[in-house]
Amino acid sequence: MEWFYIPVNAVVTGAGTYNWSALDSQLNAIASRGHQAVFRFYLDYPGRPTGVPKYLLDAGLATHSYADYGNQGISVSPNYDDPRLVQALNAFITGFGARYDGDPRIGFIEMGLLGFWGEWHTYPHDGYASRKTGQPRPPTNRASCRPTPPLLPGPSSRCATQRQPTAA
């Protein structure tokens, strides 16, 4: 397996508009080596340019700049409560699932998107990612999971696989 991060804006080009070529290129390269991919989409990765789709920024999506984790204002944390962002993420998840569910090039998909590095936190800025919002959520039971299971951060009773260390 081979791991990578990918910004949401590498795929989401407009409201309900996607260009999958960046992801397909990564998946094809990994598959050509006889491997499967494990990856995570992100909106905010400290130290890298924002992964927020440009059309949302152009529409006035509020963002927070920060210097933590060596970011120094390079990336921005979006307002996760903004209904436009919630709608965009839900539509993206649906479109992604329709295209890639069961794709043999994919071993696992980490449940990213929210928070710094897609890790579902914005510590030490707890107010950046609200728990009240209708944030995208993974499938709630094993029956919902298809051949490509999501990976969630931390233990969960939801459909998830947890990374475990292995002996060398």
C-alpha cells in the first residue's frame, strides 16, 4: 500500500463539478507498481496552500489564518459551519462514492476533510471546527460499507478500520 494526501480543491472545481484527473493519476501510478492506495482528502493542511475549493473562497467563505504547526499563514482554516461548505462536502462525498466505490486501486480511504491535516481537530483553536454543524459523517454500520472501507481517526463503533502497528 502507498499513502498520500490530496487537497479537495485538486478535484472540486465548482459546485457539483469535479475533475478527477489528479486523483486518477495518483491511483494509476500506484496501481502500476502493483500496490493499492491509502489516502486522505484535506481542506486545511498547515504549511501547504489551502485545499478549500476556489469557488467557495470566491463566494466569501470565511476562513481563519493561523501560525501554528509552522503554518505561518500559508493555509487557512475554513468556517466548517458555513452551509455552503457543508453542502459542498456532502455533494463531494456522494460524487466520490459514486465514482470510486469498490475501485480495486483503493485499499482504504481515510476519513479526512475536517480540521488540520483532515484529522478532525483544529487544536488549539477549538472554535474553528464546531461540533454543532451538520458535518459530513461516515457510514453508520457495516451494511453500509462497500468493498472500500473508510478509516476513521481513533476508535469507533462506526464502519471503520483502525491502523495497527505490525512487527518488522
